[in-house]
Amino acid sequence: MQELEVKQVNRDFRIQEAFKTLRTNIEFTGSDVKVICITSATPNEGKSSVSFELARSFAQKGKKTLLLDADLRKSVMKSRYKRGRVRYGLTNCLVGKVSFEDTLCITDIPNFYMMFAGPVPPNPSELLGNARFKEIVEEAREQFDIIIIDTPP
């Protein structure tokens, strides 16, 4: 498991409260909800920011949380939210080069883990549509209370 420091972003109190409200609404949908995908219609609508803040909110509540960056073509997570070196990502795991554990990053926020997208592959939709991605999500379900997946638009 890789360790990293999350870049600190100034958060307005109202924004924090909005994400707490969203988190609470999700919790009221039932205890069997463990995987949430965040997407958008077009690029630059803020889905990665929403994914990150929602995952952070769950982690702050004490839920063991994984933010999985599945936007394989145009990921912004690595450049926006990390300090430190990340060796492997989701694409490395999808092609079988490394294990699930090797791609996980533990952050300096308690209970908050991230899996970055990794190198841009020539065939992102095929990688996400294969059986290995389903296996990764199932493995994450066993280890985490909540999984937030930042998907492509």
C-alpha cells in the first residue's frame, strides 16, 4: 500500500454542510448501498470534485472509504489531490500487472483511501468493461464500508 498526503483545499462551511447532507441522504437509502458511481454528461462539470468531497465526508464520519478513479482517459485526481509519489493505479491492476493492494493509497485523512487511474491505456472502455473491473469492485466491497467511483463523463 502506498502512502500519500492529500493536498489541502480551503472549504467553505456551506460546501462542507452540503456534502454532509448528501452523505446523510445516501445513508438513508439503505445499509446495503456500498458502491456509488459519480458521473456527468460532459467534462468539467465537477464530478471529480464531488467524488472527492463525498468520499472525504464518509471518511470523516468514520467509514472506511475508497475513492476509485475510473476516469481512465482524463483523470484529474492525481494532479489535483495528491502530494507524493504514486507508483501504480487502476489500469495497472486491470491488466494484471499488480495486485489490488499494490494500487491502494492510504491518505493522511483517517479512513480515506484512494486508487488513482494509472497510465492512460489505449482501450479504456474495454478495460472498464472486462471481468477484472468487477473483481476489483467486489474485492473493494469486502475491505471498505463505502466505495465512491469517479467515472468518465
